[in-house]
Amino acid sequence: MQLSIPKGFFMGAAMSGPQTEGAYKKDHRLESFWDTWSDLSISDFYNKVGSYVGNNFYEKYEEDIKLFKSLHLDSFRTSIQWTRLMDQNQKLNPEGAAFYHKVCACAKDNGIELFMNLYHFDMPAYLYARGGWENREVVEAYATYARTAFREFGKEIRYWFTFNEPIVEPDQEYRSGNWYPFIKDERRGLQVQYHIALAHSLAVREFHKAKEEGYLLDDAQIGLINAFAPPYTKENPTPEDLEALRMTDGIHNRWWLDLCTSGTLPKDVFDTLKEYHAAPEVRPGDEEILKCGRVDWLGFNYYQPTRVQAPKEKLDESGYPRFADPYIWPERRMNVYRGWEIYPKGIYDFGMKMKREYPEMKFFISENGMGVEHEDRFRNEDGEIQDDYRIEFVRDHLEWVFKAIEEGAQCVGYHYWGVIDNWSWSNAFKNRYGFIEVDLMNNYERRLKKSARWIKDLIEQRDNGED
Ligand code: BGP
């Protein structure tokens, strides 16, 4: 199938501040949750590479933005680091702000549309020490940070996002216990998730205030980015499998989709949580705050589908409910390096779900990518990494994106995750995602992989008006 990118469709790069910037002590940047974890237990990170380095975007942002342009990418998303923009008294840190002003100016000079996210799993350590998202004070502090950012950069940024994957911190830090502080407690996870929903809503309220007061561009937009993949279950499901599906979809997807489209959280999910005494604490006035949570558009990060079945045990170690167990689909195809299933059709299924259930809401694919270990193996004689697997991955996903659009999905763009290799949380630099390689042994030098030439040619066809 010949891929043809529609005119006006964003083709861009996705990245985040904490995974790229490095310079972790520059500009009076505060310590983040990740720096705390790295300091406490560096062996939890692949090859003992902690949060400090990123891919040196702090020094190389001009080169990187020019590289995006040279590949014909028209947009890129990164995030402001809360730890860089604000000081401990919750006031603007002018040195941190200066860095982001430079990034905005550089994107503008190169004709690249900047999508700015405010939070990518990177809690300031001093707020984490006060209970992180379990503490309402932190929710308020986030709203102050968002207000400060809107006012400071309002005339430089058109596309704003409150959170990237708000489901990940509740899951990784509080439910599965994969990330520091390794808690396994469904109820605490739900409280954190609820507080993030409030924080998101307060930030959207601040966005509208800032707009009314003239701080923002007239056409500025606010959104939320999540991994919204609709879950699947067995082919001939039992009622219990379907129940697992309902709660997984409810907690992972509908929670955010309902919030962003109607300013509410799903009642059926709350009813079930109450039955199990696991519902988060709700305070008077919260309903009004959540009503502010509606956004202009959504970002959909997609790597793998979620497959679930009825849980074997109905309660976890703390006596809280387990709503689902993973289901291994016998026909699955894997990215063995990351341990994630590759299922491009999931992108189309999400598009169709949006068309059916949230027809007014437009979205873009805000992350999609393939991380591979030891890419050195694939170098040709000229030293270029021949990442045909990545080309195939992107092509397969784009085919389903365009099919969804043809069938009426309001998908307005595609951002590839990790256009330049970056630091991947506890996996550090194990799996490389980039179209562009980063040489860690050689001052973070950037080098194009084969996929970079491929994506450039693909977008160029559109830009030259060819079919
Ligand atoms: C998404 C995150 C990104 C990125 C990506 C790839 O969930 O938003 O920050 O890291 O996943 O995952 P990983 O880096 O763990 O391989």
C-alpha cells in the first residue's frame, strides 16, 4: 500500500524534558523524583545510567530542532520540567525559564510547531517527600506551576498538554510496584489517579483564565495525552472476562476520556470501587473542579494493546480488588527487546472507538515507536544503522491510522516517539527508539539511521504535493 500523508496532518517528533535535557543541576534546577531514585539505588537503572544525563538536548537543542526540520517533520512535543521552571517557593526560576524561551524561539525560527506538555512523570523531589500525588497540597502546587507556565510562555506556545500518560504513575509506582517506591496497593493507586484528575482539571481551569486575561494566543489549545488503547479479551469471553474488560477500560481509558469530554469520571467504575471499599476520597467541591477538565483535543500514545481476562485471585496482597489478569493472545507478535506486543490494528480500533463514543473529540497519535537493543548489529559498511524493522513498524501503524481517517476518525497527526535516541526511565539507553542515533561514547553525537531517510522521503512527497 502506498502511504500518502494528508495535507495539514501533523508529522512530528515526541520527546520529554526529563528524558532528553540532562543538565540536571544547571539553572538551579531542583531535584526530581528520578534523581532521588537514581541517588538511592543506581543499580535499578540499566547499566547504572541514572536520570542525570538525558541525551544532552539542553546543549544540543538547536542542532536537534534543525535535524527535525531537515527530516521535514513539522512539529515536536517536549515537556517543561517542573523542577527547572519553578523554585521551591513555587515561584518562577528565571534561569530555567530562559532555557525554554530559547527552545520556543528556535522552534519558531525553524518553522516547527511546538507542542508543550507540563508533566511527564517528573515530580519535584521536595513535593514527592510531602506525599506526592497522595497529597492535595501537591495538586494545588501543580495548578500554580501550570498557571506560571501559561503566563510565561502564553504567546510562544499554541498547543499545551497538562499530562503525559497520567495512568502510568498510579500503575508503576503504586499498583504494580515496578518503580520506586515499589508500592503495591490498588487503593492508594486510585487515590493518586483521582488527584491527578483533579490536578489536570485545575490546570485546564488556569488555562481558560489565562486565555480570558489575554496571556495566551487566541487559538491556543489545551489537551491531555494518554495511552488510551482499548483493551481486548479472549475470543469467547465469560461474563467474568467481560467484567475484567469493563473495569480495565474504565480505569485506564474511560476515566480520562470522560473527564476530557464531559468533565466527569465514570459512575459505573466508582460504583464498583465503592462495593470494594476502594473508591478514592472525594471532597465537597471536587465535582465542580472536575467539570473544568474538558479539553480541546487528545493525544493517543500507542505501543501495545492491553489484553485481559478474569482475575484468578479477586483480591490483592492488601485485600484490595484485582479487576483483571493479563491475557496472552496465542497469535501475538512481540517486540522482544521491550516485551511489548506489536499490534498495529489497535490504532485503528481506538480511532473507531473515538468515532463511535466521543465523536466530537479530535486526537493525534502522540507517541508510537519501536525500541530495539544493541542496534550496533545493524550497521552497514558506512556505519549507518539499517533499521528496516523500524520502518516496517511505522509503516504498518501509519496504514491503520490512514484507514481510520478514511473511515471517519478525527485523527490529525502522528508523532514518532524518540525521534532521537533518549533515556528511557529505568531502561536508560537499553532500547533505542530513534530515527537518529545518539553516540554516548562520543559526546552524544547525532547520526541518521536508515529510517530517518525513509521518513524524510515520505513527508517530502506530501510537501512537494506529490501523491
Ligand atoms: C511511554 C512514555 C515515554 C517513553 C515510551 C517508551 O509510555 O510516555 O516516556 O518512555 O513510553 O517506553 P520506554 O521508554 O519505557 O521503553
